Amino acid sequence: MQQYFIEGNLKDKLSFTLDDEIYHHLYHVLRSNNDTLFRIVDNGGSLFLCRLDGKRGIIVKELEEKRELPIEVTVILSLIKNERFDFCLQKLTELGIKRIIPYQAKRSIIKIKDEESKLRRYRKICKEAAEQSLRTFIPDIPEIIDLSKISQYKSTFNYLAYEKNDSNYIHYQKLHGSLTYVIGPEGGFEEDEAMTFIKNGFEAVSLGRRILRAETAALYVMANIGGVFEG
């Protein structure tokens, strides 16, 4: 069943007007008819089953579903080639990430010129992935950061995936509350860069015996978290 996110609060309402984008998608892309059922998440995170009626959505009932992870996960994700970064955004959203912080690493090939335009694109990818995976939350992407802002996004547990550390691993079963993990770019971190993370309270960990691409590493951590908390 198709799901959409909308601005505004639908609590205690019987119906609402569809915005142009949702209207177009339902009628012209999906070729829906009146009385088609669809799902809406309002800006308070409440989920509703709705019925299509012209350009209005008729609220049938509020739904109670638990789709989100019981731990809040943030990834500081180094900028990598566009298609790979977009892929990461989509799949991390599907896996339940709470927040994604694009990071301009020293070895990042990609250099962002128009940050606001790029952030709009990133947020759109996450919104569509959240709709597809029937989540009730769209991951937050507040800004693109450099090394000076890393401490602003620390959590209860903080890890740096670092290929030069091959003996320390994340103990996923012990996690609770919130977690931030850092993934490097193509070519990895420069040594002084990694040391700055470590000095700021990020524990250097290995993700296993093999060297993973950045996009694989980012998804590997989230998949492990999902396996522990939803398995």
C-alpha cells in the first residue's frame, strides 16, 4: 500500500486536502481510483489509513505500528561518489537510520559547491525511501560538516570504523540509547584525521577481516544493529 508524508497534524481530523505532488502520484502515476486506500504520516509521526476521494483524503482510522528501531543511530558518512552516496542514503533509510551527517573528509573526491541544493536532493532520497519502507520517520540530514563539527553529533556510543584497527569490534548486544558511527571515504581516513576523531571520543573499531567499500561498511553496521534489535 502506498504511503506518503505530509506537513501538518491530522489528529482529530476527518479529512484533508492532498497536495499537488501526492495527487499527481496517486492519479497519474499509480492511476488510482476513488476509494483507493493509502497511508499518510503527519508531521507528528502519526500514521493514518486513508481513502481517496477526489482531491481529498478521507481518514479511515489511525494505525499503530512499530517500525522504528529501539536505538537511535546516527552515521557520519564521508562524501563518496554521487551514485554510491545516493545508494547509501536510500538503503540506510530502509534499515532504520535516525540521522545521516554528510562529512567532507580530507580524501573525499566529491566537493560540494551548492550545499542547500545537495541537501534537498539527499532529503528527497530519504523521504522516498522512508515511504517505500513504510517508516513513520524520515532520517534527519541537518547539514554537511567538516572535522570541526564532529563533536556536535556524538551519542551514548561513538565509533570510528578504521581499517588500521583490526582487533577491536563493536559489541552490538551491549548497545542502548543512541549510537554514532563514522565511515570514511574512498581511500580511507588520513592518519591525523582519524586521530582527531579518537581524541574527540570516537572509539576506533574494525568491521571485520576484509576491507569494505565505504557504502558496504555503512550498511554493514546498520544491518548488524537491525539483526540484534529486531532478530
